[in-house]
Amino acid sequence: MNADAENGLKTGRHPACTPGTPPVHRRGAAVLAALALAGCVAEPPADVEIGFRNPTAVIAGTSRFDAARFAGEWQTVACLGRCAGSVRYLAATDGVYLRRTAGGDTPYLIAAPGVLRRTGAEETLVVMWVDEGFRTAAIGDADGRWAAVLDRSGKPGADRVKAAMEILDFNGWDVSQLRKIK
């Protein structure tokens, strides 16, 4: 670290400031105040729903995904957001995969291994992890609205739940908010 930078840390002044020049944040506040007085400040941004996932984190589907092996009945054992208690995945026709819940069927196209794009909408499901036996999985909406740990039996081994939670965390999910489902 150079002497100017060290001095800046000690004095709280930006190293590029010359003596008698206010720090950068004060100049910025003064400009903002002048604009506000002149009526030039833009409207505050509309509320943005961030969800349960850091939108800047990379999210990826598992290369282990296999539509035929993933198909079938799954029980939700842990959830972020609104999740179905049970869900069934079905290969409907060539290239179309259905997600069936009590609310009905939702069609998806498999865009890449573990990445399912809803037909006619901008929703993307991502299967981030599935164990070798296709017994436990970590899945979520790419927008961060919901994520779940799924299991075939509804009673997964603690090691598989831990692995699913680690994958959710790695993909930017706030696992501290995961809630267990019966």
C-alpha cells in the first residue's frame, strides 16, 4: 500500500483529495442536494422483488440430469417460497416435460441438462443437483422465487439433504430461510 493510501485510511480522506478539498462522498451529497432543490431528482425506483436468491450469483443445472431418471413422483422436504408438497415430472412428448402439482400441469422444454424453460412464459426451472441414485434433488426457479429439496420417499438421508443445501447455497440461495416440510 502506498503512503497516500495509508494516509487516506488514517484520515478518512480519499487519497486523491488535495488538502482542503472535501472527500468525494461530500461532493456527491452536495450535488444531489442541489439537484433535489432544483426539482431534478428522478422518482425512486419501483419495489423490486429479489426473492430468496442472490440474482448476481451464477446458477447452473446439473450435468447429471437425465429426463427419464428424473421423471416420477417427488416429495418436498425443505422449501424456500411457495412450494408444492408433492410434484410429479413427466416426459409428455418429444422435448416437452411436464411438472404436475395439485395446481395442474406446467409444460417445459429441456433447454440444457437440468435447465427447463416454461413454454410460453419466461420461467426457468433449474435442477441444480441430484444424487447418483436420483433419490434427492435440489431444484429452484432461476428468478429466485422458490427452491426446494425434493426426495422420492420424503425421508431422505441427512447426508443427501446436507449436499442439496450446500448446492442451493453455492447457487446463491438464502438457505437460512429454508423451512422443513412434514
